[in-house]
Amino acid sequence: MTTRLRVLDDGAWISIDDYREVRVSELWRLDTDEFCTCDLTDLIVENFQTVGVDGSSVEVRVYGQCIACGASGTTGWIPVGRIHDGSFTELARSAVRRPRPETKKQ
């Protein structure tokens, strides 16, 4: 079964099978030292850059800003939910998210 993933409205929404499922202006907690030096990054999601799938996980790269230290930039691949039996289930908004480690292409 094919799942359609798209970034809509100039990066304001992630569409999954033509339904707006994930939006910007959310506060996400990230467990990473790649975005800023805070123990947990409190990231305001400002813009979705791209969306993809890793297995059954739906992942995004976002532009945002840490509200604690002010660092801003684009993240690595962050999970936002899963596809199971053709349906999307979003991660809890209160979940601590861990970006997928980047792999270098040769």
C-alpha cells in the first residue's frame, strides 16, 4: 500500500494521504546535542523542510528555534508518527523526540 507524504502551504503542514496531519507552531522536545547545547531542546517548529519515511516511521526535517537558548536552524530527521495498516498515528505532542543519526553517503 502506498502512502502519500507532502509538505503543504509553504511548509506549514505535513499531509499524509491528502489529510493535513502535522502542523507548525508546535513545541517539540528534542533529545539531541546536534541542534543546541541545551540538555533537552524546546523547539518551536517554524517550517517543515521535507518529509520522508524510514520503515514505518514518518520523519521530517524542520526549521525551528530553541525557546531556551535562542538557537535556530534545520534539524536532522525527526519522527512525527508511524504508518500502521495504512493509517497514520501521530506521536504524542508531549513525547521527547530523538533525531535519527545521520548516515554519510559515499
